[in-house]
Amino acid sequence: MLLLLRVRLEHAPTALAPFECAGFCLVGLRTAVPTGDALIALRWHAEANNTDVIAQLCEAARAQLPAGVALSITASQEDALEQMRAHFGPREVVQWAADPADPSRRAEPPLGDALQHAGAPWLEEVLRAAPGSSGAGAAFVRRLRRDGYAPLLLTASQAALWREVEGSAATWFAQSTEAKIEQAGAYAHIDRKFTGYRDGKYREQLEVRATPGAVHPAPVDADGRLRFSAALSLLVRTLDGVARGLLPHVAAELGCEPRFLAGLCDAAPSAPSDNGSSEDRGEDRGEDGGEDGGEVGGEVSGACGCRGVPLIEASELDAAVTSEAERIRGAARASASFIDAGADADAAEAPRLAHSLLRLCRYDSRREGAYGTDVLCEEHHDVGLLTLDVCASAAGLHALRRSDGLWVPVEETALRADGGVALVVMVGDTLARLSAGHFAPCKHRVVAPRSGERVGLPFLFRGRSDAVLDTRPALAAAAAAGRGGQF
């Protein structure tokens, strides 16, 4: 756990003594301006957050200080992380300790406590909340800015669609390489975007993107049904809607209108319609359909760009998947025909793909990771505005917490007593650039599962490649409205 002390600089050694004797490690020290107080960051490697022990140490420290000298201590881990983000830079915190067996050597950095996702709001609460108000939306944005990622909670019933895709993906990956390439095509550029299947050095992956009315590629089940493709289509549409529903909260934090961010993205994926072609709806150009940033189609609707996202419950899943399979059958045949064209694909009509994508990744515990470690996906940021990743059944995702610089195994404590799971929302490079660092990109990695395999389903919500990142009109509008733009 993390603890921050504030005391006059000349009294810092006295205040520290009881904590150091109890096994706390000093990981950060700086002088606050203009007060001249010392801000002292301490880390305790005890497994439990023993508030009684901490209270006793605080009393012991105060007893050793001269009368009248104030000593303030953070009341909780959350409070300490907020203070760390406010006062310490990413390179101002020590992330190692001496190896007890050899004090001259550095031990491996400790993993951060995932806090059991303490205080995480429910996804539905955030989607319903008014942007800029207090409550669930504000809590989500505050944590996203502080840590670079924020967990949102789903009930076990709401997570059924993710578990359906996770199980179907595991079955699909178990096929031969030839069968997978035959169904999905080799990983390649289509419509100026990468998609398809590849087997890399550390993992397998299938990259799926929305098309007008379906997904590409559209894999077929072993019995010839389209249940897997239908579930993928529903999941892509749901995640796209969730991402659009979170954008107004991000926009409110930045001081800009939601349509500014929505205008950088494709139109929301929707079911095929007889009401005009996709070109007429401006899907390629991401044209605005009004103040809220564009037409909202399919099951995704509501103010401010898809904030009324219906999450499919477990009791509704079979009917929804069956209906979706019937709906996309024709589009799936077109996807398969393009893949079958092979060398003649250039002459075939390529599917029009969305910029956002669902990346299905299979990690095998038997594979050796980078440089002989168990890291099967090395640390990186994602390109895009937001990445949405429901915690997998087998843990492995680590996120680097911005506030204290520790790797946090965000999936280790993802399962709640009631069966609910966490959807981890991570900041992408594009949002970090747009906000001039107000939101920091979330560095993350994946380690091998303890046994068996892990199937990850990150959804990368991206802007259009032809979007112009010009913040000047948005800044001018924010200034005229009396808001301070954070970009």
C-alpha cells in the first residue's frame, strides 16, 4: 500500500523513523511549494491494509515531534494516489528495493495493488450520468486521468456476451493454421487497414473490424453456422457504442463539446438499412448528423453520441445471436468471397472497414516470452482514443499506473463476489496527444497465464485516418463559453 506524509522538512527524519522501523520503504520525497513542507511517499509491502497498525504508527510519529508541529497523513490508498499524481512526476518515484539476499542488487519492482477495483462505478451508471456532473461520470474521468486507466463494472449477466465470444474464440483458435487462414485470410492491408489472422512469436491474433452491416472477417463455426460471427458483430457494435458513450465525459473534462471528439470518428456501425447508402449517411467521412456528433444507428442510440447503449443480458443472448446470424448471412458471404479471391483480391470488391477494431488474442502459457520472461506482449501504448478490455477469464493484463508508476495486475482482482467483472478503459495515444498530456496514454503488457491459455478481447476505439486534429476552433468555443480547454 501507499502512504503520503506531509511535515516540515526539518522534522522529516523524526516523522519517518517509526514507519521505517515497521518496514515501510521511502519511494519519493519532494518539497512542497510555497509552504516548504516535505511530501514523503512510503510504500508498505504488507499483504493487508492494516489500518490499526498505521494509526499506531501515526500516533508514535506525532509523539516524537515537537509540540505544535503538524503531521498530516493520507486517509486512504485512493487519497495517496491522488496526491501522487498531483505532486510527483513519473520519474520522481523509486520503483525498486534492495534484494534481501544481496543488498547490492536491486529487487524486481513490486506489483501495484489493484485495490479490488475499489470505488469503481458501474458501466450503466456512467453511461446514464450527465457529462460534467458529479457522481459516476466524474469518478470515471478522475480515475482515468489519475491512473491512465479506469475500471468500470459489469454484472455477470451483462458480461455474458464477452464470455460467449471468449469461448468461441478459444474454439476457433484450436483449428489448424490452414483452416484459420482459409476463413479469416492472412493478416494484411484491406481498405488501407490491417485485418485477418496471424500467428506471431508470442501470440496468435485475429483482427476484426466492422463493415456496413457485419464484421470482416466473418469466421464460420465448425458446423457451418455463423454464431461466432454474429456474437462478434454484436460485441463490436456494443463496444463501439460504449466508447461513444464515454466520450462526452472525456469532452467535459477537456472543456470541449462532445461533437468535437465525435467528429474525429467513423459514424457508429449500424445494421443494413434501405434508407440510403453508407455514402449518403457520411460513414466514410465521419460527417456530423447534428449537434451530438452524427447519426446513431442500430441498437445504439441516445444523447451525446450513443450514451443509451443497451447491454445484452444473459437471458437475451441466444435470441440476439440467432437474430444477428440471420441478419448478417449475406454480408458474411461477401466477406468470405473476398477472402476466397486470394491473389485476385485486388480485382474483387474489398469490404469497407471501420477504423476501430476488435483484436482477439490467444496467449499460451507454454510459450516463452520476450527475453526469456513470461511477458507475451511487451509494454506498449495503443493507437486510438480509448481501449476497452473486459478482464479475461485467465488473468494476464498489467497496466502501468500513472500516479505511482507501478505495474498493476488489473485482472487478478477482476472477479467480484457477485460474479461481476471489470471493463478496463485505457487512454490511447490519440487522446493523450489531443489533450496535451492532460490524459496520459496507458502503458500496458500481457504476461503468460499460470496455466492453459488466455483469450483477450481488447477493442481499440480509433479516430479516422483522414481526420484533421485542429483544436483551435474547440479552444475558441471553450473560451467563449467560459471554459478552460485542456487541449
